[in-house]
Amino acid sequence: MARHRTYSIEFERYVALEFLGGEALLRLSKRHDISRNLIRLWVAKYEADEFDEQIEAADLLREYQVKIVALKRLVGGQALEIEFLKGAKKNEARRRSAPTFAVADPVACPSPEDVT
């Protein structure tokens, strides 16, 4: 079964630039352990300026991922706050419905020695 590997846009672009800079296709293929046809595809993408579009899309994706993480933190904090307030509300309702007792100071009771 053939291996399926993925490469970063930067690496693909680097290999394409190496080839366009005069590096032999076979040498690049052996050095990076990738097929010559794949290098040809990357060179075609580079010449068609497709890497620039992919880099912009990757940057946009990273930006969105950072925003998503920030929003998840915010939502998590708000969820904790809501749970805390729900618990406080339940405790408050329980305190109001509980019977209350008035405690007064004890009446002074004479000691047995004082009685006689």
C-alpha cells in the first residue's frame, strides 16, 4: 500500500524554488524522498501562483482558529459563571423556604443556692 504524506505549503514552495533554481529533478527527488512527478506538480503550482492563494488561505484559517479559541475560552468562562449563579439561586431559594427560629436571650434562672 502506498504511503500518503502531506507537506506544508512552505516545503512545497521551497522544493519548487530549488528546482527552478537549477537543482536536478532526480537529485531533489532522492534528497527529499518524494516522487519526481510530485515535484513537477509543485513547480506547476508555483508557476501558476497557486501557492500564494494557499498561503493566504492558510493564514486566514490560522486567524480564524485563534479567534475560535478565544471565543471558546469566553464561552467557557460564561458557562462557569452561569452554573455558579444557578447554584447561588438554588441556595437562596432554599434559605428563604427554610423555617426560621427566633432565638432570644435566656431568661435568668435563679440557681439553687439563690433560691434558699
